[in-house]
Amino acid sequence: MAQAESTTTGITLWKTAKDFAAKKAVLLVLALLVIVTGIAQPNFLSYDNLINILMITSVYVIIALGEGAILITKGTDLSAGRVVGLTACVAASMLQRSDYASKIFPDIPAMPLIVPILIAIVVGLIVGIINGGIVAWLKVPPFIATLGTMTIAYGAVSLYVDRPPHGASPIGGLRNDFTDVANGAIPIAGNVRLPYIIIIAAVVLLLMWVILNRTRLGKNIYAIGANPDAAEVSGVNVNKTLIIVYIIAGALYGLAGSLQAARQGSATNNLGYGWELDAISACVIGGVSTTGGIGTVGGMLTGVLMLTFMNNALVFLNVSPYWQNVVKGIIIVSAVAVDIRKYLKKR
């Protein structure tokens, strides 16, 4: 009798451990990656490197939050990276030093810091309205709609920075108060400092968590992703909700573009190239379903941390950039395969 109970307990513990590993696989892989790299390269776990990783994560997670909300509605946004580049150039062009020789707008008066950042956010918001309108009203599939706006955004930013006789050269000479937004920090204790950019990302994470989990809009977003027809029958204004989701995403891209320009001290028309794919990858790795209706803010953050730590770890381990792409691709395909299998089991 005792042996049977022991066997049953063992099976139960095994199933519990197996379920935990399946649900928390990304966290377990992330923890293993950090531990192995930390043992091989102790500097990987240094305070400076960890802060650097979190600062990089801060920009990417803001983009992923916008992309993730769209994915939950069973959509996608291929324009994200190019909108980040466009808005970065818009903000940077209005925040160059007065003594910089190659200013985009030589005669523009010095503006309060918040004004160009808000303008960049509004530019992203406008692109979001266009994306949402095409998807909701014209019924164009999100993949095709945002593929078109991705191309338009790149053309627009290239025209914006193309100034004779310099051509489409990088926008540099940014004001110190602008770069401090991303590179400055609040002293905590001794040499420990909390960068402003991490605080901004934390605030955005909290706001998106509230939107998705504590508002009617959030419930409608999940309902549309699960079954748009059923959502409409139950009284959800599907078109309005979709447009709002794309607007929120566009505004987040605008903020991310401003922060990235400030962080690197310059902006070019190629900034953000391919970032939409990284954002989608991070969301899927973090548990956002490609079939819609499933995803959490915590999962999006975990996915971004996974990719950022992985990229940083592979650099520390002196892995070839080509192999880095191979590893990233394997992880992405594996995450999508797991997601699809979960979907098929539910059917």
C-alpha cells in the first residue's frame, strides 16, 4: 500500500515538474543561459553589463508592447521598425545643438525637450491611424497593410533626412538634455544608479498592463483575437478597437524611436531596420500566440529579455554573428512550433 502511494506521489511530482517546465520553459532557458555565460565569462554578470542589457531592453520592450497588442488581435505590424526609424529622425532633427554645422533645420529655435518627443509620438500615432484604418475599414490583411506602410515610412524618412549637399547623412549633434533622457540616471547608493530609460520603460509596462488587464479595451482586444465574429455579436466595436490598438502601437513606436535616438546620440534613415521581426520574435517567445487572443505583458518582457540576454551572451562567448542568427532562428521556430501545437491541442 505504502509503495503504491509512493509511486502515485512520484508520478504526480513528475507531472507537476513537467507542466512547470513546459509553462516556464523560456524562464528556465533564460536562467540557464545567464548561469552558463556567467560562469564562462564572469564580467557578463557585472553591474555595468546588466544595466547595459536593461537599457537595451527598455527600448525593445516598448516596441514589443505595441507589436504584442496587435498580435493578440490576430494581426501583425511589419512597419514597426521603420516607424521607429522615422520618429527617431523626427525627434533628433529638432533637438540638434545650435552650434552644430549640419543641422536639418538651421533656423529652428530651441524648443522645450518634451515638444519634439511629443511630435515624434504623434507621427507614430498618425501611422498607427493609417494602419488601423486600412486593416479595419478596407479589410486589407494586416501583413499586407503594414508591409505597404513599412515601405512608405522608409521612403518618407529617407526623403526627410536627404539634404543637399550632405545627402541622407546621419543626424548628429544632439542636445545634451536629449541624450540624458536615455543615458542619464538617478543616483541610488554609492555607484548604483537607475537610468531614466529603465524608469520610462517600467512606466510604459505598467500602463500597458493596466490597459490589457483592467480596462474594457483590453477585454475587447483579447475577445477580437479569440474570435472576431463572436466579439462583434457580443457588442464589441471591432473596427474601433482595432484602430485604437494600432494607434497605441504607433505612439509606442514614436516613444521608442525618440529614446533610441537619444541613447545612441544620432539617428539615420536605416535605424530600426528589421526591429519589427525582433519584436514579433520576442512576443512569440514570451507566449503571445500567433493565432490571437493569448499574451501577457509579463510574457512580452520575458521574451525581450530572453533575446537581449542571448545576444549579449553570445557576444561575450565570442560566437560568430552568423551563428548568432542561426541560434536566434532556431529559438524562434521552436517557440512558434510549440505555440501551434498548443493551438492544435485545443481544437
